[in-house]
Amino acid sequence: MAGRSRAGGSGSEASGGPRAEANGGPRSETRGGLTIAEVAAATGTSAHTLRYYERIGLIRSVSRARSGHRRYGPEDVRWVEFLRKLQATGMPIRRMLAYAALVRRGEGTLAERRALLEAHRDDVAAKLAEQQAHLAIIERKVEYYRELERDSERKRAS
């Protein structure tokens, strides 16, 4: 297990740290780790989604207990949490797959990974700016109605 990471990278990669290691492939681990239900609960996803992520290659094959049940380590959880952040901010699965593939290829892809995340960051910032503009319009309309209500109250009081 030493020196190996998940399909998405090491915990430091998943949490935004400076390094990622190459995908080490499936592990054969018999003790410890979290069950799929525990990881699903911890990450706000479903067991079905975790299996799907594994099947399509967003996360590498997860280690298994002797019983054959999946066992996730802390780096797996961090990676799934990072994937959920990308998804929540609107990154399409195909771009998430591209990012995961770059991470697996190692440090030679740092500039590509950065560029992919910068492009996503710019997309998210543009969407936020648009939403803030919409919110400002709504706020003005709310204030307009408050003023109308105040005028109406004044007229009734007179």
C-alpha cells in the first residue's frame, strides 16, 4: 500500500495539496478501512454512486476485505469529497475523468491539471457573478415591495 494512491490521487492531491502519486491499481487489504455505507454517509453520496465512480474510473479499484467487501481508506474519502466538490460546482463527469486520468499519470501532468482546474474555477466564478447579478435584481424588487408596503401602511394610518 505504501506509495500507492487512489485513482484520483493521494490524499494531498484530493485535498488540494502539492503532490499526487501514480495510480497504484487495486489493493489487497484485509483489515480496517471504512465500508461503502460509511463512506457514502461521510461524503453525502450513495453506495450506488461510489460503485459507479469505481466502474468508470473516477476512483480506482478499492481494496477489499477477505469477505470481498470494499474497504476505503482516508485518502479514498478525501478523493470522493473532492469529486463531490467538483460535481457540486458543475464540473461534468467527462472533465472529472480527464482530471483523474491526469492525476494517475503523475507529476508530469501538473500544468495540465492546474489548467483544467483553473478553467473550472473560471467557469464557477462566471456562474457566481451571474447569480450575484440576478440576486441584486431580486433584492431591488424586494426593496421595491417593502417601500410599497410602507406607503400603503402610511396611507391607512392617515
